[in-house]
Amino acid sequence: MAISPVIPVYNRTNLSFERGEGAYLYTPEGERYLDFLSGIAVNSLGHCHPHLVQTLKDQSEKLWHVSNIFSIEPLTRLSKRLVENSFADSVFFCNSGAEAVECGLKAIRKYFDENDKPEKHRVITFDGAFHGRTFGAIAATGTPKVLEGFEPRLPGFDKVAINIEAVKAAITHETAAILIEPVQGEGGIKPIPTEFLQELRKICDEQDLLLFFDEVQCGNGRAAKLFAYQHFDVEPDILATAKGLGGGFPIGACLMKEKVAETLKTGSHGTTFGGNPLATAVGNAVLDILLEEGFMQKVSDIAGNLRDKLESLQNKFPTIVDEVRGLGLLMGIKLRPEFENTKMVEKLRENKLLVNAAGDNVVRIIPPLIIEESHVEEALEIIEKTFGEML
């Protein structure tokens, strides 16, 4: 049997879409689906947002690519806005979340080498983490699912439980950094406790370590703040993000404090396409919306209502729902063991609601940040109907 022209690394459904508008996707036959998947947290402002569409059209008629040999105005503007609205002093732009993570890992090595401590190179990571699919990122993730067939993994990572004593026990003279998602996405939509993140910051300060947050999924408004760390009163030294930053256009960013960024000298890192005029113009358009006065408050209000309604369903269907968890509009329904999340996702899709599965038997719910209360009501009606059909 001949292989598909497309390498079969994705478990694709037969469903395909012709167009999207706001929170909806439409098949070629005209069937409408409510999209609470958002391209896995990518379509932060829904489909074909007018401001993003117009920005891309305008930029596409002026300049697509010139390489990072030259100054790029949209890149300069986007970097300044991210710095002004975060902990960071400087930003490196790339094309994806995994690239942003790799940039941060390289920055950690460079920082300690420049500070005459090259022996400090190991990074502590955590059970349930997911950091991408490049060699460095899968080594940092450390789970059999992503490592199978790709071992031996790159050395330099020590995976521990989300437990402060486990972290302390893992620190040696070679430890350089701690890498964590403030809200684990693939691992099951698990917000990390505030006290734990604050204790990590304290440990890093005391032990001369760097704190590295992976906000590829939970950043860019997804947690109802521009970045999730802003909920926890903890600032990292490095932060990787992507997904929602481009609203559907590929872009990633690695944000750093000055002490780290200044060690990356000319030629120590780079990218061909990262930060090009098209990507950074769209990134600026996304920030135009995210930084509008009142926008994040509306996201927070909608998220609170969605959570309340999901918890009411938990009370109505206690034999199906074990827990509702998440932060902002990154939510998960943990199902009881008798119900498989993948099958529940299929049933919801049959009823015209798009979600997907995450670890720990969780149904992941990540709608566009522009949803209204009517979309929440529509989604809950579909979920309730589907739960009823599963009993």
C-alpha cells in the first residue's frame, strides 16, 4: 500500500472546513460548527477577524520578507510593545512555540557560559509537561509518548514531580534553570499553584538559577491576562510564547530579562523567517485587540461564566465529570475513568462542537477570546445534550 503524499503523523478526521467566521467554521457543504478548539489555542481572535485580515492585506501589498540583516519596522514595534507590557527587556522572534523554547534553552547555556559557570547546564522540568517536538523540546518534556523512537534523548534535563522537595532534591552544582508551564496544557489543563511558582522563584534567586516559563499555550490573553504569569505575582527570567500571538499566522517569541538577553551576542542565534514583516504586522494587530481597554476584563467575565456553567454540568452529571479545571479561557473537563476523552470529543464533534483531548483524560476547551455569552450558551447546550446521550 502506497504511503499518502502527506506524511501520516497526524490522526486526522475526515472533516474539513472551507471557511471560518468569528467563532464558527463551515464545511464545503455549509454545515456550521462552533469552534471551541481555536486551532489548539492559535486562533485567539477567532476566524478572519476584520482587523487581522485588513492588516495582513495591507502588509502583503508592501513587504513580505527582507531577512534579519535589515531593520524591520513591525518587528521593532512589536518587540517594544511586548517589553512595555511584560517583565521582559528584550525579545527574540521565531516561527513557533518549539523554536521559542529552544531559544530559551540556548539562552540558559549562553548565560552561564558568559558568566564563567559552563558547568551549569542542566534544566529541571516537570511531570505532565509538554514543550514541543524538536529534539531539545522533547528531551525537556521527557514523556515516553513523545520520546518513543527518538532516543537516546538529549542530555541535560531532570524531570521531577510538581513538589518543592522534589525540586530541591534535584538541584546540583550543574543545575542552571527550572522550566515550567504556569498552566500545563497537553498535560491536562492544570494551573500550577501560586505558592509553588513563588517558591520556585525564591529557589532560583537563592541558588543562582534561571526561571523559564513556557507560555506557548497559556499566553497572549488565553489566561485572561496578556501572560499567565501575571496571575501569580511571579516574574520569570525567560518566557517562551507563540500560538495566539499571531492569531493564526505563524510567529513565536522568546522574552528575556536584560541579564540573559545581553549574553546572546551577534551570531549566537538566528532565524531566516522569524520576525518577518508579515508575521510581526499581524502580531501587532493581535496586540491592538488584546491591549484594548476592557478587552481582558471581558475575557475574564466570559471565562468566569463558562466555568460556572461547566461546574453546574459537573453537578448534573457527576458520573461523567470528575473535575472542571483551568484558567481564563483555557479550560478542561476531566472525565471519570469510565468515559474516554477521545470518544467524548468525537461525540461533541458529531453535535457540531469542536474541542479536543488533553492528558489526564481531559476534554480541552479553548474558545476564541472574542466569544460572547451566546456562544457559551450554545456550547453548554451541546455539551449537556452529548452527556445525556452518553449515559
